[in-house]
Amino acid sequence: MFLRWVLNLVPLIASILSCSASPTVAQTQNNPVVIHQFPVGAWCENLAPTWDGKILVTRADVPELYLIDPSQPPSNNAKLIATIPDSNALLGIVEVFPNVFAFAAGNISLTTATSTPGSFSIWRADLRTSTTTVSKIADVHQAAFVNGLTLLPAQAGMILLADSSFGAIWRFDTRTGTLELALNNTALAAPSGALGPGVNGIRVQDGYLYYTNTAAEKFGRVPIDPNTGAATGAFTTLASNITNDDFALDQRAAYLASVETEEIILVNLVEHDAVSVFAGNPNSTEVAGPTSVRFGVTPKTKDTIFVTTNGGRPVPVSGTTVIGGELLAFKL
């Protein structure tokens, strides 16, 4: 989801190149397959795999939702299925029921990484038939900056919304459009004086809500009530001093998108703060500005992670190079 903007790039890039603020170690060699590349300037923000092997992709530079078919040639495999009115960006997306997805739309600035509070809404994309239908579920005017979305598994149709400006998690019922506050803690907020959003990507796994706090450069988790999303224990930091956006989880590790270093960061969930580079580097367009990571859901893709990128638009590769946003695949 949406990465913090770097308004003062010189000290940041210097710290990245010197590795003085990063706990990462030498990267392994993991080469991606480019499934689709959009034109230069395109910002792919988030993704959700479908059960027939396709990938839904949201864009943050325009309010557009695409369905991409990896089985087709990259030059002809992306289909625009929705343009959302009264918004300039699409952000998080999550599967709510089989082949029914919820996604966030709103108004943001890609230049300042700020939002227009009260401009956000949650939409539904129904892919259960050959004709995709897209409809608004509800406006969420209470939210300031809806970013990452995740499913609350114990409650049918219930999802959690990360509010990057408010530093909180909302609970949203996709059946009724009801919005209620689930979590509000300083661990989710941007530190005082820090640039960019607080809580960003969120995932629920094994009774925990995992989250990234982009401005705080932290990845953490908190045990939650499976019905309400409310905290049932303490917030714990699993890794710190890492730039981050959205991420994917398995039982062993988290794969974090690090847009500022053009890398996918691997965080060991067993040995906390054991961090390495899975793919990419600051001087390569291999993973230029990763924004989100998800595992495939079909038998053929369950060991594949899919990655969206913004092409290095906020932090150009090697300081100068920007390419079109991409959808990538890594076979584990």
C-alpha cells in the first residue's frame, strides 16, 4: 500500500547506500518474471490473486482496477475493469468471499503522500460470472487515509482497514457498510515529526494482526479477537529500521515491499529481527519501487509471490531511473 514520501532524499539515500540504518544482510538471487508492465508514470499500488489464476491490480496514479492474466503475453494481458468516479487513486484490495473482492478508493497526493480525509469509499468487484460487476459498498467518511485491507476471518464479510493518517484500524462490514473502530494505538501511528503514513500494510494470520508502520520503519504484530479485531495482548515489534509498505506472510517469514530501497525484504517470523534481502537492490530496476506482495492461491501459484511496483517513481533507481509500474512473479 502507500509508502511514505521522502521529502529529503539526500540523507536517506546516503543511509541506504552505507547500510548504516538497515539490518539487512547479503541478498539471495531471486529473479522475477515480468507479467505486465504499464507505461512510465504508472503506479501499481496493490494486488489480489483470483482463484482462476488471474491477478487484480489497483493503481494509485489513476482510479483504475485491472485484471491481469499471467497466461497471456505481457503486451495483451491486462484488462481495465473499472474506473472509480470522484476518486483519483485506488489502494488496498482483499478477497471477501470466493472471487468477490473489496477495494478502497479515495483522493491522495502522490507528491506529498497525503490524503483528503473523508474522501474514501469501499467498493466491491464481483468476478463470479463471466461479466465482472463493480459497485460501491459505502463511503467511509470517518476515515482519514484508507490504505491496506485484510480479512477478519472469523466474521463472514468483515474486513479491517488501515488508516495511515489516523494511526488506527477500522472494522468494516462489507454486507452492511458499517464502519467501527477496532484498534487505536501509538504503535500504529506515525512518530511525531516523522514524514509519511503510519500503519500501512495489514494481514491477519494465526490469531495475530501483522502490520507495517511506514513512518516508524517498523514491522510488528498484535494478538486480536477474531470476531472484532480488538487487541487481546501487547503490540510487539518484530523488525525495525526497515523501510516498508505492504507484505505477504507464510508460516516462516514475511516478505515486505521496500519501495525506498527497491527490494523485497525477508523477515524471519521465528527469529525476530532476523532480516535479509530476498530480491532487488537500490541500483537495479529488477524490483523498482515494490508496493505490495501476495501469495498465489491456486495449486500452481501457491508457492509464488506476486509483487506490484511503482517503477521507482518516488525514489528513482540509482537516483535517476524510472520505469513503468509492473506486476512481477517470484517462484519460491
